[in-house]
Amino acid sequence: MASKTFSSFPFILLISISLISSIAFAASKDDEKPSSFNFLKHVQGSHKGENVKGIQGLKKYLQHFGYLNYQNQSLFNNDDFDNQLESAIKTYQINFHLNPTGILDSETVSQMMLPRCGVADIINGNTRMESNKQSNKSKFKIVSHYAFLPGLPRWPLYKYHLTYGFQLNTPPAAVAPVKRAFKTWEANSQFTFEITEYYDSADLKVNFYRGEHGDGFPFDGPEGILAHGMPPRDGRLHFDADEKWVVGKVDDGVDIETVALHEIGHLLGLGHSSVEDAIMFPTILPGVIKGMNYDDIQGIKALYSI
């Protein structure tokens, strides 16, 4: 199908989220279980040269999100706070607008503990967030900080009309907000989306999982990794079934539409942005709803104009 003509985009897109039904629909069986990133509290304050119980867990966290890659596995399997770990923490701090000290201070731990997308911030050794460039705003112009996934995976020109389907295990209340998220991307990109009842043949496949599942992407319980979206032309979008998913703004819940907006960005080829207001920023606070930002819109336009 031919691509749609772009309309003029506002600087900030109004959030397209229904506030009529602010209810939890997929509360975890383990509601009282602490955040799966809670272990980070026990290593707060540590710094290079120390050996602190729990540092190995921190190394696994940073490895998962692309910040750490030991060539020598013996360095990974211990609690030593070494030079590589310090460097990884500094890069993390830069990407999240923190003071790059390399010390695991309270601000860094608080940021690391936030629920987030399971897609790595750094892939193949290259940071995709690029927040170490100039400030997001200057006196004369707006600076974009969107990023693309490695290798620039994109849908081909003849494939701008995509079908999506929901696996049977999808909570019924999740369908409408995820559909709205697809509509928002449709309004702000060259793509059109059509729901199909034929899940197996859909271009984009939405499902919910608990724990480890077939393709090797583990979920970790409530308030850790929320979801992950695969790059074009894979098309899988997985939500963690153990999260307290909600529709709308609920203090201790995670808005499913906000997370769907983020993950659809990955399905279309966008990486993580360093702009905190962007939907492609990696973390989300419980009780927060977000819409698409100028950075997200410019990113999708740029990716498909290369």
C-alpha cells in the first residue's frame, strides 16, 4: 500500500489516553512482592575498589541493558567493583542525565529501580541514547535525541500497512488501550494498522507472558522489566503478565497504553531516546501516563526518510 501523506505535527502531541476507566485489570498474583530491582538498594553507595555482596547482580543488570560486556567471565562472576563497572555506571548516568561519577549513589539507584522496557539501551557496544551530545534545547534550535536500532531495521516501502493480532491469553481490558496506541502511531507516521483475528499470520503479535518464555526473553515479576518489542520485521510485542497493568492514571499501576506506545516504537525500528518526555525514554514511573513527543515524531520521520 502506498504510504500516507504526513500532516503537520504539533510540537507536543496531546496524550491520546482515555481517562474514563482508570482501573487495574491485570494485577499480579504477587502484589505484595517487592520490585524485582530491589536488590540494587543493597549495593547503594558502593564504588570502585570495593568488594560488596550483591555487585554481581548489578553487573547482570548492566549487562542485560548493554552497559557491560566482560571478555573475561571471571570478572563477571564476582562482587568486585572494578574499572569496567565504574565506566559502565558512568555511561548509564550520562544516558539518564545524572552526575557521571561512577559511584552508585542514591540518585543512580533510584533511576535503576524504575520499571522499564526490556530492550537494551546499548546494543553491540554503541550507546543509542546519545545524551552526551549537547543539551536537548538551545537558544536557537531544538536538538533531537531519538535513536534507531542497530543495523537500521525497517519495514519495506511496500509494507506500510501492518496487521496486528492478540494472543488468546491477552486480558480483554488490554485490547482497547493497545488499539489506541496503534491509532496514535498511525496518526503520526506513514503507517496504517489493522487488527486481525488471525494471530499467527499477523505482522505484529501482541501477547502476555510470565517468567522465562520460549524465545529466551525472561520477565522478572512486578515492577522490573515491563515489556519488550522486537525490531522490524520480527513484530513480536510481549508484556509481563505479572505487572499491575491499568488503564489510565492509577498511583501504583502501570498504564498499558503508555507502555504499548513505547514498544510499538521498537516494532517500527526506533531505539531509546534520552529525552525524558519522549515515549521512547526507557523507564516509566507507576501512576504516570505519557503520549508521543516531538522527538518521537521526528525520529520515525527520519528513520523512514533515510
